[in-house]
Amino acid sequence: MKKEIRLGILAIVTVAVSIWGYKYLKGKNVFSNVNVVTVEFDEVKNLEVASPVAIRGFIVGSVLDFNIDPQDVNKILVTFDVKGGLQLPKNTIATLKSESVMGGRYIELEFDELCNGSNCLEDGDMVQGSTAGMISSFLSVDEFDQYVSKIGIGMDTIVGKLGNMDEDNPLNKTIQDLEKSMANLASITTQINSMLGSTTKNISRTMNNLDVISENLASNNGKINGLLSNLEMVSNEIKNAKIGSTIASANGALDSSGQAIDEIKDLVVNTQSSIENLNKVIAKMDSQEGTLGKLINDQGLYNNLSSTSKNLDHLLQDFRLNPKRYVNVSVFGKKNKEPYVLPEDYPAMKN
């Protein structure tokens, strides 16, 4: 066999296998006997090419293609195949159902009985379509009624136990605790509202005070800036000052202060000694020892001195007023022979 013929045969086989693989991936087996059927749906969300076509869970075909109905653009024509050996009646209904809650849909073929030959589906026929909801996709009507009935009985039992608060069960205790908690929560809420009411007034006063402080700061901004400038100048002067010499001078002043303190201590000691001697003198004066003590404590001496002082005062007054009684000066030697008359307003006699 020539090389060209072999290459031609290989190319034909490759193309055939590719077509078969493409059709197989699309869910159609070109080597099997199938009937192609069309159905019309309002929507085909999550239904894809190669989605299964089943009878009560038994897969009998797959979806082949989608097209828009040219007579009604709101309808979608879905083409699928069915195994040719199945004798399905023409009144078969293709129902679009959900595979799971996570998504994905398939076509369920529903019929009452198999055909007898005259009313069987043929290739190219069209069947009636319907769409099942989420719940009806998983449960039949009878199963759904049973589940609803059981749920209703369970709910009646629960509601009956909840209505009887004397029933001793954890749920009733939980509800009672919840009622107490809600009552406590209402009380706490009332207290919080009261606290917030009183606190709001304080906050309002505080905010007013803050406004006043802010206004004062704003009005005294110039003074504050001047104060900060002065502080900055003082800081710079302190920074530029000779701290070492200042500290040395302070140390010298402290040394001088120490010497002065020593001198003050000596002075205090001498003062204490003087005070002790003075106390001794005062004690002797109180005890009538010595001349000064006797002078201070002798009442008779005091009276004599007082009388002498008074007489001396009278004498000096009389001498001042009547000097002729004590000093007689006469040019011609004539004496005053008039007797002395005591004046009425003689000062010495007033006391």
C-alpha cells in the first residue's frame, strides 16, 4: 500500500474519531440508536449541554442544544436525545428539575404507561414541557404532605408544652430564664436612661464650660503667645548661660554661708552665756542680795527717795520763782527786809 493511501486513511480515521469525541463530549453517542426530541421551556437557568435526561433517576439521554423559538422569543427550545430502545408515549412530559440546592438542573421524563407502537415518540417529535420548583424537585406531593403533617404535629406538641409553664422541661426553664433576663434588661435599661438623663445635664454643663474656656483661650491667644515667647527667651538665656561658673559661684556662696552659720552658732553660744549671767543677776535682784537688790526690794528706801525727789522739786520751783530768797545782790548794800509771802499759785504746793 502506498504511503499516500495510508496517510489518507489515517486522516479520515482521525477526523471521524474527532467528530465522535466532540459529539460524545456534547453527550451524544453517534454510534447508538437514539431519538432526538424537542421541548419548550420559559427559562433554562443552570441547564447546560450534556445535562442528563432521566426517568425516575435512570439516565436515558442528554441535552444536545438550545435555541430561541422563532415564533415566540420568550420561549427556549431544548433539544435532547433518548435511547431508541425505549418506547415512550407521545404524551410524555419533560419536567425541568433541580439536581441540588447548590445548582445544576436536569430533565425528568414523566409518563403513565409505555406506548404500544402507534403512539410512540419518534425522532424529531416535540413533547410538552414544565418546570418544577426547588422543593418539588426533591419531594413528591405525597412526601411533602407527610413531612408537613409531621412538622405540624411536632409544632403542636412544642406549642402545647410552651403554653403549660408547669411542664418540667428544659425549654420551659429556658423561656422562664429568658423572661427574667428580659425583665432585668428592662430594669437596667430604665436605670441607664435615668443615668443618661442626669449625665446629659452634666455633659451639657461641661461642654458650656469648655466653650467658655475655648473663648478665653482664643481671646488670650496673644498673651499666651507672648508668654511662650518669654519662656523661650528665658530657656535660651539659661541654655547660653555659663552654668559652670554659676555653680562655682553658688558653691562659694554656700561656703561663705557655712562660715557665717558657724559664726552665728558661736554668737548663739555667747548669747546663751550672756542670758545665763543675766538670769543670775536677776535672780540675785529678786533674792535682795547686793545693793541693787536691796534698792529694788526695800520699800522704805523707795519712799525716802520719792520724798527726797519731791522736796528737791519743791526747792527748785521755789528757787526759780523767788531767787531773792537765796541770792541777795545789792549795789548799795541794802537788804530786802520784807517778809516772804507764799503765792497763791505756788506750783510746789499743788502736789
